[in-house]
Amino acid sequence: MDNTRAVDGILMQREYIAKLEAEHFGWDILVGDAFVRGMRDIGYKSTSFALAELIDNAIQASASKIDVVFGFNGGAKPTAIAVVDNGYGMEPKMIRASLIWGAGTRAEDRRGFGKYGYGLPSASVSQCHRVSVYSKPAGGSWQSAYMDIDEISQGQWNRGNRIETPEAVPEEPPAFVVDYLTRKKRWNEFDHGTIVVWEDLDRIDVKLRDGLRNNLVTHLGVIYRNYLLSTPMTVDGVDVEPCDPLFLTEGFRHYDLDDDRAIALPPAVVEVKDKASGKALGNMRVRFARMPSTFFRRPESKWNNKATGKEDMNARLEIADANNGIIFLRNGRQIDVLRPPRSLGTINATTDRFWAVEVDFDASLDDFFSITTSKQQVKPEDRIWDMLKDKAKIFDAIGGSRTEYKKEAGAVAAKAEESKTSKRASVEAIEKAAKFRITKPPKESPGRKVEADNNLRQEARKRARRAGIDVNQMELELVAQQEGHPHAVETEDLPGAPFFRCVPRGGQRVLCLNVAHPFYIEVYAAAGSTPRTRAAIEILLWTLGEAEIDADPDTDRRRFYERERASVWSPYLAEALTSLRSIAVVGVEQEDSAA
């Protein structure tokens, strides 16, 4: 525990209590029963986000350990939930004040999470009927205060025309908490801290123990990923592992689930200034990640075409789907995930899970984000969206990630189709059609052999460098692979190059599709493209490509095809496809379901 912060925190509590008593506060809950019932419906997204309000308080009280403990009256359903922290604790009057809306000591403190002092009571009554707070500062003794919405509703807290909270009383925490800390050998050393207990649970997300524990471990691991190394947490005795929804942080949950890795793109820091004075108000720190197209598949399903069933997907998918959008953090604590304004872009729930953008803003910028009282939602001003677009370039990064995904997804689909049969459909079709050709096959010549051998050697050198093996060994492997396969289809990534090429390579003719050309993304691997469509496109390209390499090297006919393919067809096709993106096409647009 940070002793300096503990002393400052206790002093702040005393000053605040003195201020309340001087103003004849009266310890009432501001308004009556209707107010408390209304606060039950403040609308927490989940039990995880409600518990996060209590965890925020614990972290800001310098806790070095936080436990979420379940209590039971028999059976598999928790009947109580306690949040236990070893922070600097509270004095009796502050324990009482902690259950009053607006009675927080951190209203103007932007170093942590606190904002209005609504967190503990609002979060608690959103999940249960009764909340009790047990706390003691260093050298003190356990004291407790409670709030019970049924007692309030029955008028038991009425004092004339006011509703008054009961005073704190000496009382140790409930037995299930003491038993837990005793088993962990921490009870006898528990000199200071706070325990908040929810009872009469009626609105928690998941009723059964295992499901509730698993939900909380997952969600709290994401919300507090930047705090868990310094402030470890457990839920029902299970460690909460930090989980980065960008999957970029080594050692965090699911980072190394398999051999696929998320790819970090260059980050950005955007300074927000006051328009009038030009004074710096705070920063937004932006991170970007791109995921490979097989990132969410189990190893055995990575190369299956259209692998979409739950049995095909890994544990990363749940995290990605829960964070599908622009992720916003405040002081390193996750608050919300938003879709951008439609004027700036739309999000496809399936294909846009393959990129992630995180914006972490300083609490000093709260006014620009309209952060809600419950710290669950942000509403960035138009100026913020403009800065993220123009200065952080988030939509450029998203566009680039989408392009890379489409390239990779197309390659996965092609590889899956190829693995289904011994011979690719387009190859089988052109080989069957060969007997109907009216032109004679080209004669073997020294020039053709030199061209084919050079291409084979060049490909062997390229693959040998990637694999780290001898080029002669790789050449032998290529020759062996070609045996019985006179035709093959491959992809390559060559920005600025033609959309396809057909080359003789050793004893094989190879159709190469350029994934960097818009043709590949917008036509060949476009949303709605089927294996039969891709096979038909390959046949068309085989027709052109074989006509080109049927011509002898260094002849006018060969040069015509090379020139047209590189200088006329490819750039013209790229421009037309780019223009097509902005043209409304009559028909039903299909969402790409490749995962």
C-alpha cells in the first residue's frame, strides 16, 4: 500500500465529513424511495461493469490485491458477492457516507476513476436488494454500514419527512469472507481495507457459479488489463488474467493461443488543445492491430473453406466480437466500444473483427467524451472524431487492414479448395478442353527451355530464402511437386504489378494471381464469391495466359500480350474497379461471412 496516498486519502475523508456536518447535511439519501428504486434502473451493461465501480474504488484506495468472493446458502447459485480489497480503508463516518449518492471524495480528482460519488450505491442497487460496507483503516477496527432497499420502501429509514442512513456500527465481515481469507492465509494479516457485500441478488447476469465466475474473469480481464499486473484480482479463487482485445501484449490471455499473431500497426498520440487559448488539455493514445484471416480458427480448421461453426472457432472470437468497434479507455481503464458515425464509416460485424483500434484518453478530456455517471459509455464530440480521422488516421488504418484481410481470406479459400481434390477445378477443366484446341501446341525450343529453367531457379531461390534451406534442395522439391501436375495456380503479393501472369516453370505452367491488385479483392475474392465463380475466373485467365506463353519468347506475339497485360489491361481494370466502389449497384449486397 502507498502510505502517502493512504494518509492523503484519510485526510480527504475527514475534511469531507467535516464539510457535510458543518452544512447540517443530515445523512439523508437526497430524496426518497422513488429515487432509490430509480437508481436500480440506471442501466449497467452487465454485472462485470457494476462490479467495476467497486473495483475502481479499491484501486484508487491503493489496494494491492482485490478478490471477488461468492457466498452460498447451499446449491450452485451464489447468494452473495463480496469485493475485498486491502486498500487504506475508511473511518466509520466515511463508511456511512460511501452509501450516499454524491458523497465521494474524488469529485475533482482526475488521477483515477472517481467522478461523482455515485458508483458504489448505484452499482450495488442495480444488482441486489441489500449492500453492506465493512472497512477499517490501519490500526482501526472493523465497522460496517448498510443500505437495504426493502427497508427503505417499508419506511424503516424515515425520520420525519426525510430518509436517513443508519450510522456505522462495529461489526466484522460475514463468515464466508472471513473463511475465504483464512483459507488464503491472509485474514490474520488483514490490517486495513474494505469489503463490500451484495446480498439478496436479483439482477446478476448469470445465476450459476461456473458461468458467473467465467463471465467475470473474462470481462474484468479486459476492462482492467492495464492494472492487473500491479493490482492482481481473483474471482471465486480464480486469477483474473489481463486480456488485450488487440491481442498485441505478450503474456496476456490468448496472445499465444496458437501460432497466429496479431500485427501491430504504428501507434499515434493526439494532443487535444483548448480552442480559445491553445492550452494543452490532455492526450489521446491510439493503438492499432490487424489480425490474420485465420486468427479466430482452431488449428485444425484454419484452412477449411467457410469454417463458421462454433466448433471451428477458438477462444479469441468471443473477445473480438465483444469489442467489435472503436475501443475507448479512460486513464487506461476500458469504458466503451463504439461504432463510428455513419458519415465516417460502417462496420461489418463479421469481417471487421480482423482489425482493432484502441483510444485511451486522459480523464482531463471527460467533457469532450460526455462520459456517463456510471462510466460505461462515452459520446465523443464531432471534434474528437475529426481528430481521430485526420490526426490519428484511424480510418486509413482500418481501410488498409480490410484490404489485407480480403487478400488473406481469398488465399485461404483458394488453398482450401485446392486441398479438397487432387486436381484444381479450373486445371481439370482446361486440361479436358485441351483436346478441342484448333491450334497446335507450341514446339519445345532452346529458348523455351531456358525460360522455364530460369523461372524454376528463381522460384527455388525465393522459397529457399524464406525456408532457410539450400537452393538446390528446394529446386529438387519443386521438381518433385510438379510431377504429374502440369498446371498450378498460385498467389503473389506484388503492388503495382499486373493482376495476373502465366509463366512456364520447369515442367509446369503456373497461373499467378496478384493479391495486391484490386481485381483480386473486388472480383476474385469478393464477398459472395463462390468456388465455382473463382474456378470460372481462373479458366478465363488460363485462356489468356496460355495464349501468351504459347508464343515463343522474344517474339512480337509474346511482347504484345506482355505489353497489353502490364500497360493496358491491368491499370485500366484497377481504375474501373476503384470507380465501381462509389457506384450504387442494383441488387442485394451480401455480408461476407468468411471468418
